[in-house]
Amino acid sequence: MGIKWNALSEAEKRKFDKMNEVQKFIYFLLKQFGSSYGWGKENPETSDCSGAVCMALFAATGLMIRTTADDLYKRVFTVTNPKPETIRAVFFITKKDGKHGDRMVAAGTATHIAGILENGIILNSQEPYAKVRQIADVSNWYQNNGYEVAVRGLNRENLARLAKEGKTVSGLDPDFHRYFEV
């Protein structure tokens, strides 16, 4: 006995085709559950925080951008007080200048992002792997370490404009093309 992966994949595709954009976004966030953290990556096997969200946005909307948490915060997820039935993300914004990983960041920079699955629940792609977490649990650590937290909704017009411009910071992960046609 075993799993018939081809039949399972076909059934998932039929369900996916019937979903709206918000459901597709959530579905692709969940496809990353348990995947390892990989800085600069955006594929179902490994991604960083912004890569996980950019990949889910592409799967949901067909619009490809690959950018940082800060750029997503300042240019893509600009809707404040978003409704639950919209594509949403939570951002963690540093209140002070300082080191983040191997780089320096200025106060007001969003250094981490997580896609919202439902009210209070996120897919958090952070070392060592992507987990489903409560926003409050993740927020407590960030707030205790000098960050503010902001929930934002997708501005689809901005996403479409940036996708048309070919907005990428460091180019797509070469493995992305194993899973998606662009």
C-alpha cells in the first residue's frame, strides 16, 4: 500500500483551479509547511520569508515579483486594516538602526514577513524551517527585540505594476523554474 502521487496531484490541481486568489495564496503558503529555510530562495522545498510570500503571490495571481520584506511592505502590501477575505501579510519593522544578518538596516525597515493563513495564524518561513505559528507568538519575540508589527493587505494594482516592470531584487532562484512556468 502507498500513496498514488500522480492521482493525488491531479485531485489537488482540480481543487486549486476552483479556488479564488485568497484561497490559492493560502494553499501555496501551506505547501511550504515543513520546508527548509533557504536565504534567497522561493520554491516549495526551500525559501526565505519574502520568497515564501512572493511564490504564494505568484501562484495565486500569476503576477511574478521577487523582492524583499521591506519592499513588499512599502510597495505591495500597502492596504492598512485589510479585510479578512483579502490576501494579507504581517511585517516586523525594526525601530532602530542595526545589524540584521550580514547587513545593516535603518529604523523603519521591515526585516521579516509572514503570509497570513487566517486571523492570527501565519506561515512563518524562518530558520530552520517553515512553521504554522500564531502571530502573537512571533510578535512577542520581535516586540521584545525592538520591532513593531503591522498587518497589511495586498494592493493588487501595485503588484501588477511591479510585475509588469519585472521587479526583482536579486533574480529568481534557479530552482523556481522546476515548479512554475514564468
